[in-house]
Amino acid sequence: MVVGLVDVVEKAGLLRDRFFGEITYCRNVFVPVTNVCRNSCGYCGFCGGEYYLMSPSEVYDVLVEGVRGGAVEALFTFGERPEEAGCGFSRILGEYGYGSFTDYLVDLFEMALDLGLLPHTNPGLVSKSDFKLYSRYNASMGLMLESTATLPVHEGCPGKAPEKRIELIEFAGQEKIPLTTGILVGVGETWLDRLKSLRKIKEIDDRYGHIQEVIIQGHNKHRLAETQHPSVDEEVVVKTIAIARHILKDIEIQAPPNLHPDIKPLLTAGISDLGGISTTKDHINPSKEWPTPNQLKEKIDQHGYILKERLPIYPEYIEKGWVSKHVKKNLDKNNEI
């Protein structure tokens, strides 16, 4: 690492220390509802393989497994607007007794809430009405910006239009919905693109104050992915995290620990959060196993930091009252975290 870059990274770590005294994570259960998606991103491994839609009983079993494993959050992930993808999706949905995927999801959210979990959902670029509806049953929502740039890997992906994603991220702010967003690193974007993306996120949060964390997601090439882009170099991710800290200041910055076994460079560069640590495998990056909370604590302790469990909604948004009545009862049950 060159001298100038070392300086940028170390200063980013000091900046993090000014705002955050602990490194946080959330214990979750990963629920991959369906891999059917209207987009065809060249780098995606989640939507590869044989199409499926989890049945209500399958979802229930996964949620129960999560509760038994100590999960607090139910992370719902699925392909974007799967009804538009064809492939018999609506027929399967009908066999489960549903006329729309939206109605199905709401019932799954309620199932998670009934089990005492706090849902967090990454729905992709859905309608504003659906996004608002989902937020009523979720402690927080997720929508990756990925990039402000129009990239070749997003050809044939209507849901990856940057201006539309920005519009929905802004809508979440207008509706006072706590949001996780982030950028994807290593899929053909330039350093200038990364800077513009991070500055756009900061600009939006300055206006609405609803972005609770920003994920710096390095591209990890999946065996089923069609892209020619290799997995991104670790040093690029570390540098991006450091730059993000300088731009975002006191916003939580997250990097997934299963993609970065050596956590020290991430800490040095200024991360403050490790995201969700699932009781099940990572269905986005299935070859990358999650570390256990105890393994994480060991690593964090070695570098002089304190590891703390958190909820999928940060305290400041609970204090502001940005919580629906559907979710509040479960927040009260988990108030010791």
C-alpha cells in the first residue's frame, strides 16, 4: 500500500473512533424467498440455478431455526419484481393461494413478527406504494444504490437504473423509513463513479437523515455469474471504505466479515458495523461461511475494539418514533440489545 493511501486509511480509522466507540453487528436469519428476478445482472449468483419460490411452511421452518439460533432480525431477500420475469412464477404463487407477490410477502413479514423477529427487507426497485407498505412490517428497509453510473453489467436490468434507485432512496427519506443502502465495488465502475455514488448518498442523508448505514460491498465472483469481472482486490475495498468514511463522517459504514476473513484492514479503514451475521448460510455468497459471534469477538478484541450486538433499526430512529405499530411490540421485547 503506497504511503499516501496508508495516510488516508489511518485517518479514516481515527475519524471512525471519533464517532463510534463500538463495532456492531446484528444476529439474523437469512430468508431467500425466491431467486426469480426481472433483472439479469452479469455478476449475480443469487438468481442463478433452478428457479424456486419458498413455500409458507419452508419460510416458517427457516424462521424457527433462526429463533432457536438466537436471531433477532429476519432478513428477507428475493429477486426484484419476480412476477415480471415469467417462468411460471405467478402459477406457483397461485398454488400457495396468493394472487400477488406483495400479499405473499406481507403474510411472511407477519409470520416473522409473530415469532418475535424484526424483519428487514431488500425488495429492489419496487413501486413506492409497495415500498411504503413493506416498511410498515419491517424494522428497517434496504435498497442498494450500487452506483450512480450506468454500467454495462446492468444492461437488460430495468431495476438498476441509477436515477430510479436514487428516487426511491429519497422517497424512503420523505416517508421517514430507516434505510440501509450502499455501493458495489468492482463491477466496471471507476474511482470517480465511487466518489460520486458516496457523495450522492451523503447528499440525500443530509436532506432527510434516514440512512442508517452504508454497505461497501466488494464484488465476489460467483461460479454461476456471467461477468468477466474478477473478484475485486482487497486493497480496493479497503481504500473505498476509507474514502467512504471521509465522505460520510458519522454514518455507520458496513462491510461483510464473511467476505473479508482478515478484519484488521477493515477496522483500520473505518468500518463501524459488520452487518447481519446469519444463523444460516449467505445465499448471496454461498461459498463464504459466516463467522460466529464468538469468532468475531475474538478478532475484534485482538485489535482493541468492543463488539456489540444491535437491532436492525438503530436507536436514534426508535427515539424519533420512526417505527410502525406492527414492529414496536417486538422492539419492546428486544430492548435489552
